Amino acid sequence: MVKILFVCLGNICRSPTAEGVFRHHANKAGIEDGFTKKIYIDSAGTAGYHLATPPDKRAQLTALKFGVDIGDLKARKLTMQDFSDFTYLLAMDTDNLMIMQRNCPPEHQHKLHLFMSFAENSPGITEVPDPYYGDTEDFNIAYDFIDRAAQGFLKYIIHEHKLLNT
């Protein structure tokens, strides 16, 4: 099973959106997620500011505009166990990637990636900007970046892990 963890700072804007968007695209491709399926998708934050709270309402409303419901997700903090449990840990920005790199055991460093590194048609864009202190447009921009990276990452793991029988 391929286990994917999306990581941002507080786990209430970018990473839960990435979890929902990626799940949406994977399910559309015929790849269902869950413990009895081919993939498992989750998200976490490097800081525990919002533990057990749902995603920011603005993130929820932005995702819903595109048919993605993230309202049932709950924020959690990245744990040491996550480094061994997950196949891929995808950071939304370099600050969170550096936090992950500092805390990750050497044998799991290869699992850490910037999420935008998988985006197609996004030259020069390396991070998903944090929309938390912004307005609706900032959430739209973050969603667009997440959607591009999610589609590119889905293509990557389908190829790498032969997830479809085509």
C-alpha cells in the first residue's frame, strides 16, 4: 500500500485541501483510498495549533466550489511515527520541509518532498502559498496550485507503483 501524508504548518488550510483534492482525483481515476485499498491518504501539520479542529471555513468553501468536501477532516500534528509509516511526506513549503528534515530519521529522509515539485505546467512555482492570513483570492490561488500538484503526483504514483491495471 502507498501511504501519502500532506504536511503544512497548522493542518487547517493547505494540507487538508491537498488531502481532499488528491483523494478526489485518485477516486476519479478509480483508485480508492483506505486501509483496505491501494493507497492511504492523510494530512498533518508541523505545529499543533489547531488539534482536532476542522479545516478553515474558507478552505472548505473553496474546495466545495470544485466539488471537494473536506469538512469532515480534523487537524493533527505530525508525529515521529509518520516518518516510518508513510511512503511519501509532501510539504507545502520549504519552511515545513526543513522542519520535517530536521526531525526525520536519516533512513526516511528520501520520503520527504516538496509537493509542488510534482506539479505540471508550473515552472518556477516551488511552494503552495499559505492563504491563512489572506482573502478569498489567496485560497483560490492555493487551491489552484494544490490541484496542479495533486494531478502531477497522481500520475507519478500511478506510474511508480503501477496502481492501475492499464
